[in-house]
Amino acid sequence: MSLNPSLFQRKAPDELMLDSDANLDYRVTQGCLRRNFNENSLPASIGIDNRQFAEFFKNQTKTFFDHMRGDCIPYAVAFGSRNRFDSLSIMNGPIQDSKTEVWTFTPSAVGGFLIQQDYLKDESKRLTEIRIPLRDVLYDTRKVSDQLPVELVWELNSLIKQIYPEENNSLENTNSVVRLIVDFGDRERWAQIWAAEIIDPTTKEVYANAFWMERSDIPGGFFTGTGESLERSFWTNPLSYRRISRGVGMVKASSSKRSKSPSSAVPTQAPATKQRYRAHMGIDYAAPIGTPIFSVANGKVVHIGFSGAFGNLIVLEHPGNYHTYYAHLSNYNVELELGNEVRRGLEIGYVGSTGRSTGPHLHFELRKNGIYVDPYGSKTQLDLWSMRDNESGQLTREMLLLGSPIKQN
């Protein structure tokens, strides 16, 4: 149970202030640029029109190019609105081994630029590469469970279904595999998928990819190699099977009944009354009783128990003052208790029809600062779902360190 009444207060939507530092025009390109005698011109060659950075790059990279191997320079570059330079990562050749290094350049908040140097030998100490047939990821979770912690199975399935290229809708019938870079975690940290790619193991072609972005103040998230966020779908996908039966809006409330007159009197009808409506704050997912429900993000159990119209309810608290609500449950995960830390993808409960419910479904809510957020709203933009300016360098460096080697342009 919960002793915190603020979890059940209704606040007006106009109280919500979404101070998101979102970079909505964020985009990433990558490649492997052929080496030449004027490697200092690399920024201009890949579209960075910034003289100050070009000079900085030229002065700082002499030792980097001394360590080059191979005939091209792998890079990943990110731009913001109005083609603003956000980050550049370069690698010392298209070879991934103990000598691989990546340099990442980002603008400094106080002017000038910053450099971060990373080495694959350091990253690989806690990471493991796994390859699973694509058809197993899509259709046979039992085989996936043999290789991954159970809480990663739901996340992986959801992730691959998002990045699966529609133009190649028969890839599962080929020998395509899902290449994963996984941290299996320990007592101090959760297991985590850091990179996922759908690839052809013969030609090495990468059909689609995604990379994990760790954040300190809000939950982390997945972004594609082009900079597209995948998080909105995760935060609206608490079921492995689901059909949306009702969204946010107004639903009919109970209406007045007609009055009955004494039998000796002429029957009369009560004056017509307007149909009353009440706001429906949340998304209802119709599903059979017992369908597993998963946590949409890492969080903490701040309520578990019966709560009036919600019926059996679980409330999770997430970094950034976000809360998610899972209502009308038939039962809970027997190991779940108030105060538990849970990882995204953990099975927390099961669909039911308890409380004020007209049939089996999950009632799901996302709240920010106690105020309901419509996750399907076209104008809803949360910091959870966008690349923030100070995070760009993390994505470009992960793409080079953890992704498959990039072919020459």
C-alpha cells in the first residue's frame, strides 16, 4: 500500500510546464571517409561549417592521425537545428580491437570545444556481444530467454519491432541476426542492452540499429543511428499484447433516470437532462485477464494495493518526477513489494477488471509532477523522448565503439 495522498490528487493540465531542452531537429550521419594527405579537412568534408571548430580540430588531432590504421576514417557526426554542429566522433580506423580508440568533440557550454578519448579495450571489459537469429527475437521468446536476463526479453522484442525496416518485411525468413552488446549487470547495476543491430552476417550489411543513452536525471533511452528517439513507444507499451480500447478524452458519466408517477396519475416524463461527461485521464488497453504487464521504465514501487476506482493498482516513480500507473489488475508479481526498485521490462502484474471497470483491460497513466500527460498527444514532447544538446556526444561515440565497423564512403 501507499501512504502518499499526492499520488491520487488530480491537477489541472494547464499546471504542467514541460521545460524540455529537446533538440527536435537532431540528426546523425556516419560513414568511413577515405584517407588523404589533408586529414585536417575532415570536418568540412562531412558538412561541418564552423571555422572555429576546424581550427581547433586541426590543432588537436595530430597524435590521433599518427595512430591511424586502415584506409578510411570512421566518423559519426550530429547536427541540431539550423545545421548547428552538436558532436563529432572519429575512430582510428575501421578495425575494432584492443588498439581501437575514439575521439569525441563537442561544443563547450562556456565557449570553445571539448575532447573525450575512449578506448574499446576499456569498454569491452563489462560488455558481451551476443548474436540471436532475428526470427527467434520476433517469434520465439523462449530461445531468447536462454541467452538474456528475463527483464531484457520484453525490451529487446519491443526494440527490434520498432527498428525493423518495413521495406525489408521478410528479413525474418533469411539468415539475418540481431547483434547485441549487453552488460549483464551485477549487484550494483541493472543488466542493460547497449547496442542492437539487425544485420546480414554474410555481407555484414546493417539494416537497422539502436543505441542506449544513459542519463543521470531522467530515465535513459534508445536512439537509432540516425538520431531518432524510440522512447515514446516504450513509454506507451506496457503489454506484450494490447489493443487500445479508449484513449484520453471525455466518457459518459451516469445519467439521470426517468421519474415514475403514481399509477393514478397521468404518466409524465422528467425534464430532459444533458448527458454528463467526465474526463478520462489515461489509456485503456483491452487484453485478456492474466495478460502480463511490464514496467515501461526503471523505477521504484511507491504504491501497490487496492485503490477505489483504480482497483488493484501499482504506481512506479521514475527519475525526473515521472510516475506511471497500472490499474484494474487481477494480481501482482508475488515478489513485488512497496519500495522495490524495478527495471524496465520487469513483469509487475496482470490484466484484470477490478475497481471501476467494465471489462478486462489495463488502465495506464503517465504523470509528470503529478499532472497527467497524454503520451499519444501530437504536441506532447517530453525530455524523455528527445535528444538534449549535452547528450549528443554520447550517442556518436557509442555508435563507433559498439556498432559494427562502418564501410568506406
